[in-house]
Amino acid sequence: MGHGGGNDMGAHKLAHLAGLTFNMDTLYMTWLAMAIVILIAIIATRKLELVPRGWQNLLELAVTAILDQIEATMGSRGKKLAPLIITLFLFLLIANWLGLIPGLSSPTNDINTTLGLALMIVVLVHILGVKNRGAGNYVKHFFQPYIPFVFINLIEELAKPITLSFRLFGNILAGEILIVVLSILVPVWMPIPNILWLGFSVFVGLVQAFIFTMLSMSYLAGVTKDDYH
């Protein structure tokens, strides 16, 4: 699978352990994205001020906006999941943007990362569904409104992690590949196309992080809303 950023468009750097294969470049970039998120949180909250400035102001704007979306989408029960949702958005944002830095690649340009995140959300949906409604009632809803609909409902559940992960993976990988292609085709003395595409890729990274987070919230809303039936 190809890389973006400044990496060669070749195979992943692989490591083998206990019969498992690990994409080490993806792991390195994932750890880097995690470290950056933690660093931003530390810097923004190190000296909290009543009138926020700098990093505190930026982080509070992002957190407030996401909390408003959580309240609107998931109801009061969703507030318990706010730390997960906020962290997910910040991680995806940083991860999507890493590939725009020469020499680095986005961990989200690897289907293993996006599928793993999507499966985490879907598994959490089922766990909360059983917890909030009881195992019997939760299983029963797959047979609604009529028993034959169980097949359609199961297909829909299987499609959720696939569509969620492939949308993010495809957009980020395509963006990084085009940046590499443009850097090869466009002369050094004509940087405007590269700059324009870089700016567009920054916007796409933000939008894709937002879409993944909003879809995750919509899936979780079905099992967290107070008026869920």
C-alpha cells in the first residue's frame, strides 16, 4: 500500500512478531499523532486563564463546538462519551495533516488504522446498546419492523465500519498521492499549484476528521439518546 508525504510510494516497513505483521511506519506515525495531541493538551491547559488565549483559546473553541454537537446529536447521555469523541477528532485531525509534512505520512492513509477506529466505534455501539437496553431488547431491535428485516439490518451493521473506514482512508491516501505527483510534475519555480493543493488538503483533512467524528456520534446516538426506542 502506498505512502504519501515524503515517503516512497512503495511497501510499508514491516515487522513480524508472534506470527503477526506490523506496519512500522504506520505505528510510528500513529504514536507521533498521539504524542502531538497530548502535547497540545498539556500546553493548552498548563496555565488556564479566565480569558483564554493562544492554544487554550483554540482548544476551547474546538471542545465547545464538539460538545454542542454531542448535545444535539446524542443527548445528555452522550456527555459521558465526550472525552472519547473529542480525543478521536483531535487525533484524526493531526493524523490527517501529518502526511502533508515532507518526510512524514498520515497513519490514516493505512486502511488498518481507519478500519481499527471504525471497528472500535461499532463495537462500542453494541456494548452500549446491550448495557442501556438489555441483551434481549437490543437483539430484538434487529428484527424490527418485521422479522425478515433482520437480514437488511445485519447488512447495514456490517456496512458501517466498511464505509466509515474506507471513506477516510481513500480521501487521505488520494490527497497525499496527488501532492507527491504534483511535486514531481510541477517545476520548482512554479510552486502555486502545490501551495493551492496543500491548502486544499489541509481543508480536506479537517473535513474528513469532522465527518468521521459526526458519523461516529450518529451511530452512538442510537444507543445513548434518552428517547431511544
